[in-house]
Amino acid sequence: MQFIEISNENGDILYRGTNVRSDDTSYIFEDILTDSEIVVPKEDVYCVSNLTYSGYQNTLKYLTLIKNDDQLTQGEKKHLFKLQRVYKQYTDLKCLKLLNLGKYTILDDVPIKVLQKSLARLIGVELKKATTTLDKLISAENDETVILEINSTKSDLENNVKDFLEAPCFPKTIEGILQKWPTLLNPSPFQQILTM
Amino acid sequence: MVINDENVPRVLIIGNSYEVLNKKLGEKIDKFDIVVRIGKYNIEGFEEYIGSKTDIISTIYWKIRDIHRDKKIILVNHYDLDDNTQMIPINNLNLKNVIHTHTRNDDIEITDFFKNNLSHSINLCDNNFSLGFRTIFLVLKLFPDFKTYIHGFDFFKSGYYFNPDHNRNFGNKHPYIYERICVKKLVSKKKIYELS
């Protein structure tokens, strides 16, 4: 049996779950809630371990992929709602930090133009990281065929990012900002938060 | 088993990139001893380009509902699904033709495979190799006595040949550009061969 716990900085337990089948998705059937409402303040969210949120994510996947709304029990619906609330708070804060918008606490409060500008800046930073890595690979490579491929990849990547930033598909909504990303610049740092 | 001129059986992995439409290689493809196709591949109407022979399908577990279950299957689990759980893929799916299920150990091995063939300095934290890259790794592992060919892999420089818009500018956790260079190195080292 495994235990998961979410606690705040004072050590107060906000949520406790047990896992009798050694898989994350069974939390939903065994959890013990200590409060009728889970409200996790900004400062407390950072106390939650990644492992715990992996458990949350798997539970969400299980409930949303395998069951339709009408198949969920009342208990499962209640827990799903709570999981989603906690998860949204957590991901909003992580995304805002990534976008260098720490003065906000939820994504919905950020004007869309500010989000777009921050996203463009983040893409620029990630592109620089990727091209630096590619340059290092070129420096370490002796094989001309492979060097050609790296240069070709670099060019494709830069074109993909340029097209993304200029295209009409550049995200205009919060959901778009979290999901859209230049294909060749993957892995997206947002996905690393959302699928933690 | 059909043996080629070199007396070595050949396995071909066909990716779904748009570039397969550049050459009509259908007849050549159908002469391979084993043809492996990926995910939701689509043959109908494209036979002269990609052939029709299909011996093995390599797919992610949650796409299994949409493919032909009479074929042999390499089942690639989602990276964070517990190996012992198998809750999502196995129940009620009648998967009697699975020849290999991706394991935790495969995750460790594919990371080593990537690093040993490309670079140890690339940070793979939280990355999730794409289905195409995983399939190349698994085929090399499962068919060590075969000569392995690939075709239709551009690691999302383009979309799918049957859906050019597929995966355009969506965020995910796949490190496409590094997979592409790694595969080029495998070709350069003659560990795999490109079909021409």
C-alpha cells in the first residue's frame, strides 16, 4: 500500500489517499478526505510533490478517458471536481511562472495580449536553447552527413518557429497558449507541467 | 521467409510522414520479410507509394481500439502507466496478438540507446520519446538478426501523408529534432538503412 498526502507549510494535511493496488489510478476509490472543500493557497501548492500530482493526473486520465459522465458515481464526480480545482490552481501557477508573469495568480486574470507577448518571449528563449544544443552537437560531430542533417534540422526548426509566430494560428486564447507550440520546438515546457 | 541477396532477412518500418508521397515504392515495400506500420496508418489509396503488406502494427495503447486487431501488435504503453496495472489497454480488448508490450525496462534501455547514439549531454528530463522513435528502438531489439530499414520518418518536419495537418504546432513531450539526428546517426553507422 502506498500513501499520498498533500500538506501545507504548517504540515496540515489537506488531502490523503491510499493506494491498495499499487497503481495511481486507484486513489479515487480509497481516498480519505479531511476537508469537505479543498482550497490550496498559492504558497501551499508548492509543497505538493510531483509524485502526488502524477497520481492526480492519472486519476483524471482514468476518469475522463474510461468513463463517461453518466457512468461516474456521485462520489467520483465529487472527487473529480476537487481534483480538477486543485490541478488547475497548480498548473496555472506553474504556467504563470514559466511565462514570467508571477504577479498574477490565475491565468484568467492575464490580458490575452500580455500572454501572447510572454509566450513569444518564452519561445525565443527555448529556440535559443535548442540552437545552442544543436551547435554543440555539430562541434562534437565528425561525420559530414550527420553535420548536414543537424544544420538542416536547425533550419527547419527556425522556420517552424518563425511561421508559428507569424501565422494566424498563433494562440489567442488561454487554452491555445497552453496547447499550441511550434512542433519542432517540442518538448513544450507547458506539456511538461500539464502532464506531470 | 524470403531472404534477400545478402542472405539476411529484412524488416521495414514505415513512418507516416508526408515525404512517403515523393516516391512510389509500394512494390518494393511489399517484398520485405516484415513490414511494420505505425499507429493509425492508412493504406487505402496510397498502395503505390507505401505498399499494402502489414505484418506488425506498433501503437500506443490508447489507440488500440482503432486498429486492425488481426495483425501482430507491438504495444507501446504510455510512459507513466504502471507496468503491472495494464488497466486501460488490456481489459476487454482481446489483444491476443501482442508480441511485445513496452516495459519500464524498455524506457531505461531507450534512453541509453538515445544517449549512446547521439549525446549524453542532452537533458531528457520529462521527455517522452515519440512512437516512431520507440518503434525503431523496439524493432532493433526484437529482430536483432534482421536488417532494419526505415521509410517515412521526418520527425514532424511535415504532417502525415494522409493528414498533412496532423500534429502541426501542438505541444507535446517528444524531442523530435534530437530523435531525427539520432536516427541519422544510426543510418550513418549502418545500424539501420533508409529505403530508397
